[in-house]
Amino acid sequence: MRDIKVNWLLDLRSRKDLKLARIAIYSALISALLAYYYLIILGNGNPDALCEGLISYTGADWALACGRWAIRYMNMASGDVILPGIWVILYAICCGISGWQLIRLWKIDGKVEACLTACLLTVNPTVIEQSLLQYMFMAWGLSNVLCVLFVYLNGSDSGWMRQYFLAPCCLAVALGLYQACIGIVSLGFCMTLIIRMREQMNWKSAFRCVLRFALSAILGVLLYFIILRLEFRRWGVDESYRVELFSVEGILSSLGESFPNAYRTFFQYFSDHVFHRVYLYVLLAVAGCAAFLIEIAHLFKNRRIVEALAMLTLTLLIPVFANIADIVFPYNTPVLIMQYQSMLVVPFLLALLTGNGEKAGSLRLGRIVCLLALSIITWGYVVSANATYRVYDLSYRHIYFAVSSAMGDVYDLPGYQTDEVVAFAGFPDDSYLRKNVGAYRYAYGQYENFAFWDGMMGLQICRNNYLTHYLGIDGGHIYGKLYNDAVASDEFREMNVWPGENSVKRFDGLIIIKFSENPTIFG
């Protein structure tokens, strides 16, 4: 049976297509404004932001060492200045375009569906946490668009030039922005195959489609590594330990652990008890399973046994395709910022609930229920986004008050000189706020300390960047042995935790502010 053909560019003659594009982009922009309003104003970031780019981007060489060669050029567009307001708008546009590409590729019909797809791609836990790293925000946005475009070009009959030249270029740049984007590529293509076989593609055509996709992906990966090696040489940067750890042998030897971890990561993403979202996701899962069983029964009825079995197998492997990064990079613990692709489940369910003819009536009720549930979930994510940035602001203000007040005690030390090194033993504790301010229950991206990493990273980089950006002073360079000897001394143990008396003390060439009894020391 002949493959369905989908124009790879917008059909300007289709008013419906243009309308869905506008709805998707406008919905993404409006939801971004509602969710990321405080982010634009406050501009706070997590500890990584304080290390690599809170006000200006400083991590280009580190990004390249980790294989993210394209981030340097993305940030060059702003002169390496971090621009939360502009990045949020551009990210939302990227999400709108991605959502529009998916609803066209998967033939999702409906204005509400287009709106909710774009909103959920723009506002979800992954994006809320990603937004706390503004220097990387647009990298994720652009990478998402390029990955969805790669799937679009390979999931439709778009011609060999686009599949074997344009699509590999999209993948090479996407990987150069963020390698974990392979989850979008693998999951998006898996879902596209399921939907195509559901419509009219037979297993032989599906197999040929897989081969074309594999060839296009291989070309894209090869192009990525060629560019990466050229960039290493151009900027004189060596690959980081993360890149060195990558090996086929490591992937194969870790399958026994990484394969089940992919399922665990997938279901944990939707086991979200904030605002009882987990129950809404269970409702979506029930509706999706019902729609899928209807499709399987329809295929068996029409004696398309191979297609039915292939669809069943691909569906059972969705968690693996979603978290393929867990398998390809088994040494890297999966975190929330790497799980954006899991949200593709939402438009996929909407596609399964879209039907014509004899299936339309049985799917209509499930579709309505899912749209209502998705509306509630979307609003809950908007609330969580606002809660996240408000509590970050609260914790940052708490840290600022503690550090600036403690620095006042430093200035009062007899004979204080402005070039003396000031070290933090531990970091200001905000546990009181976490226990007593309700908004913390709804926030994402919560670390032990919102501004600082612990250990060497916190002492050397976060501490000095914080003092530079928030107090306009130079904290100086800390030598590990000198610090370790100081905090291991009897004098340090006799000090009180700040703001108690005797909480700031001068040691041999070092001033220490004691923020905790048992601070992490250099390894």
C-alpha cells in the first residue's frame, strides 16, 4: 500500500494549516508569558547558572568539551549576555513550531488539541527546570525544533535531498546543542511509525521507512562528530571526561541496568503528585490504552496481523525510546532536564483519539475527557512555574541577606584588607523557608542550596561569582589544603554558626565564615 504523503513545507493554500500554526504559536507564547513572567523579571538561576552564566555566558569551552559545540555560536548572537525575556519568547516560539509540526505529521485535527499540545510543550516540569539555566535555554528550544523537523522529514515522503542532506544537518546541529535530544528523535519516530501503520502503511513500507530513518540518523551523527573534532582543534579544547566515557562496550555492558532504568525514569516522570497530577495522567493512560486496543482490534479485524504486532511491540518500547539517553549514556544519571521528550506522549494520545468513520464515535468521549484533563494539568504547570521562580527569589534574598550581613562582620575584623580571601564553610541554610512557605511544595528544580554547589565547585566558582555579581567584590582564590586545614582545626570547631558570635574568624591567609557545623571539604 502506498505511503501517505505529507508536504514538508506549509501548504499556503491551506487556510486550516495556517490557522493551526497560528494557534500553536500564540498558545505557546501566552502560556510562556503566564508561566515565566517572574523568571523574566527576576532572572534567578540554579547553581549551574552561577557557574556558567547568570549575567553573561562563560562556559563555551566547557560546553564544547562536553560535545555541545553549537552553544558557543548561539550565545554569540547576544554577545554572551544572558537575556531571560528574549530567550523565553524565542523558546516559546520554538515550542509552538514543534507542536505545529507534530500535529501536522500525526494528523491531529482540532484547535483545542493544537492549543494544548503547544502549551504542554512550553510549560511542563522539564522546561520549568531547564529555564533555571538561561544560558542553555535557547539551546534546548532550538534542539527540540530541529529534532522534530528531523522526525518530520523522515516520517513523511519528503524526497531524498531532504532526508539525506537537510535532515542530517538538523540532527548534527541539534546534537551540537544538547546530545540528550536523541530521545525526541527516537520517540518521535517510534510514535510516527505507530500512527502511520494505524492509518494505512503496511509492514514492508514501515521497514523501508526505518531503513531510511537509520541512514539519515547515521549521516547526522557522522556529521556531528566531524564538526565536533574540527571545533576541538579550532578552539584548542580537549574532550571532557563525559565524552571520554562514551563507548559501545559501555553501552552493551550496562544494558542489564540501563534498560529497566529507562522504564523507571519514564513512569517516574508522570508519577507527579503535585496537584495530584498522577491521577490525571492515569486517566489519560486509561483513555490511551482504550484507544490503542480499538486500533489493534481494527487491524486484526482487517487481517493486518504483522502491523498489529509491530504496533504492540513499538508501544511497549515507548519508555525505552523516550529515555534512549539512559541507554546510550549509562554513566550519566538521568535528570529532569533530559526528559522533555516524555511530553510527546500527550500529542501521541491525541492522535490515537482522532478517528473517522466507525471509530469516531467510540473515541469521541475519551478525547473530551483527555482534553479536560490536559487543561487542568496545563494550568497546574503554570502555577508550579510561578511558584518555582517565587521561591527561588525568596531563597536568593535569604542568601543575599546572610552573605551581605556576614561580610559586614568580615569588614569589622581588625586590620581587614580588601585583598584577603573570604571562604564560606557551608552555605546559608534556608530549611525554615522550605518547611513554612507552602509554595515550595509546588516548585521544581529544588537543590540543597539554590545558589551554590557544594564542595570544590561551590567554594571556588559559585562563591566567587556570587560575591562578584551580588556584592561587587572579589572573594579571592581558595587553596584546598589551606581551607581543609582550617576547617579541621580546633579553632574552627569552637566557632559558632553564623549569625552567632565568633562565627567569622581569620586563619592563616584566609577568612572563614562558618555557615554550618560540618561543611564539605575538598577531596
